[in-house]
Amino acid sequence: MKKTLLIILLVITITGIYGVYLFNKKPVDTRDQNANFEISAADLVKEFSANEEASSKKYVDKILIVTGEIKEINMSASTLFLDGSDPLITITCSFYTDGNDQLKKLKPGDVIEVKGKCTGKLIDIVMNNCILANPQ
């Protein structure tokens, strides 16, 4: 009985320590990472549309540099949307909170390179922790 209680207490302690570690873990800083892939927005959308499962295995949790035309900018959310040549799918790029300085210089129609971590496809293809790959 005491042995079982000790094992349960040990498992709870280890689980708690791991939970605290995950809670405090900082996201990958893309500013310091090399890109795993460079691809155009249109090609990325085509790949996800053709085979989402294979594209997810290839791109999710990887650092990408995506080249594309800005469709829309949302300054309040530090987000921009790249046109993927598909009327139903865009690439949503969420910038770091200090990214507004970079976004202020941009306008819809500009062709840019965005570096960020791909987190997959919901309705749009989502990239987080973005920065401009070649700031203007």
C-alpha cells in the first residue's frame, strides 16, 4: 500500500514539474533560426490543397520563408495575409508584437518575403512568430 502511494506521488510530482516546464517554455524565436524551406505563397497553397497530410508532415513546425503579395494587413493583431492565388485560401502571418514597426512600412499589393513557423492549415495556412525576411 505504501509502495503504491509512493509511486503515485512520484508520478504526480514528475507530471507537475513537466507541466510547469511546458507552461514556461518560450516559443521558437524565428529571428535566430535558419529557414528549412523557401517557397512562394502560391506553391505552398497548391501543395496543401493537393495533399494536406503530406504537406503538414513536410512543413508544420518548420521555419519557412514565403514570398507573396500582401492581400491585407491587420495592424491591431500584428497580422498580414498573403495571397496564395486561391480565392478561398490565404496565408495568415502573425508577427511578433514588435512587428508593427515592420508592418507600418507595408501596403496591400507589396510583394514580400516573410519568415515564420508554419503551424498548419485550418481554413488558411497559418504562420506564427513572423518577421520580414528581407526588410525594406
